[in-house]
Amino acid sequence: MKKTLTASLLALLATFPIYAQPAFTPTDAPDYEELPELRASEILRPEILSGPHHKVQEPVPTYSGANRFSIDSDFGVFEAEGNEMLIRRVNEINAISRLKEVSRTDEYKNALLKAAKSPVAAAKSIVTNPVGTVASVPKGLMKFMGRARESVKGIGKKGDSNAADGSKMQQMIGFTDTKRKVAIDLGVDPYSTNTVLQKELDGISWASFAGGLTFQVATMPIGGPALTVTGVTGTFQDVLRDKSPTDLKIMNRKILLGMGASAADTEAFLNNGAFSPSAQTAFVLNLKSLDGVANRGAFVRLAAKKSSDE
């Protein structure tokens, strides 16, 4: 019986034609092109490709239409997405070098000694690293900060017994003003995400603010100033130097609402953490320069939804 069943199955299978699986050929490959990988030496100007303190790595992968660069430097490896960010990073590397040169001078060392004796020396960490300092700050300093905060609220009022503390708070705010000026003079973004640059800016700015260090820029960044906005470069640099982040937000809000952007889109854009104060201001000033262009609010709505400033 078993032999009969097996023979029957074989006979049944024999009635069906057996088709071979077609071989895979290159013409059957998915219909898309691989993203190209460029060579830095073939697409960059010599002064951008390498300099005294940096060299762009040769492979340049591309993604979503943007070149991705890796930059070897004396101060670590930096990444840049897009050609504009590459120029920013190269200028930042040069700025770091300049700041480190200043930090090795006798003038800088003397300024640090003077800063250590400054009335606001104890508040340095709160100004430069507010989040990391709060947990470990002495109670006495926290009381001072509390009194200073109240003094700022009461500035200009007669009989204010905490006027001196208010002055100290204004001095601490003055540190950030000094830092912005140093960054702008160097041609770099005071709100850059480059942590190495920020550390060097903090050191020189503190010596300048609290220690009286005179800081002068020897050279401009390569390729021209890194902080430019088409048609309004002077205005852009001036407002970054002179206005705090809060002041920039107030100014940008007024401009956006004035050109017809909705209040909801304006607030969503201004509260979008993907953009630094400088990136927001550059966007707003560029948009303002397009006077006469209809429906500029649509650009604000689109920018409010972006998750990156690249």
C-alpha cells in the first residue's frame, strides 16, 4: 500500500511542469542610485581644505543633498553638515587657536589674578555653567543671588537698600555681553554648539570682564566673516553684539508679527530649540529683507516645524 501511494504521488507530480527560478541579473536591481561619495581635495578651496590647525578628511559622504565633512584639528575632530557649516567650523578652529594664544600671555594670567579678587568672582560658575553649579553652590552665594535678583527688580526705586547687590547682578549680566563682543570680533557665533570654542570664549571673556584684559583680534576669519546675512550683514552683527537672547526674541517676535506671521507660528518658531538665537535672528532678518514678497508667514510656519538648523 505504501509503495502504491508513493508511486501515485510521483505520477501526480510528473503531470506538473517544473519551472526553474530565473537567475538574478543586474537589470533587476532596484531603480535608484547610490549616494555619491565626494573627495574633499576636489571640491574645496585650498584654504578651506587645510590650514595651520586643521585638515578636512578626504571622504565626503552626501545625504539629503548636503555634504558631510569631518575635520581633523589640533583641538579634536569636528563634524560639519553642509558647506556653510564647514566654513563656520574652520573659522571656529582658527578662533580657538587665537584664544589659546591669548591664554598663554602674561596679560591673561595677570587678568585672571585680578579677576579672582573681583567682587563677582564667586558667581563665575553660575554665569558660565548655571545648570551644573546650582546643586553645589554654597548657601551664602544663593542668598546673595536671591538678594541680587530682588535688587534688579527694584533698580531705580528710591530707598533701595540692596542697590549694591543689584549692581553686582548687572555685572554678572555684563559677562555675557563681553562674551558676545569677543565672539563677534572673532567672526564666530556666540551661540555656537562647538563646546571647545565655548570653553575658550568663557575663559577669555571672564579675564576681560572681571580682570580687565584687553582683547584684540589679529586677523579676520578665512573666507570672510562667518556671520553674514545677505544684504543685512552689518545689522546682523550689530544686534548679536548688542542684544541679549531675550532682547533678540522680543525683536524677532515684533518683526515676524509685523510681516503677517500668525501669533501661533511665531511663538512656535521662537520656542523651537533647534535654532540658536543667532540662527533665528538671521532667518528673521533675511525674511524681513524680502519686503513685498507675499505670504512670508508660510516660511515661518515651515521653519517652526524643523528639527535642525542645518
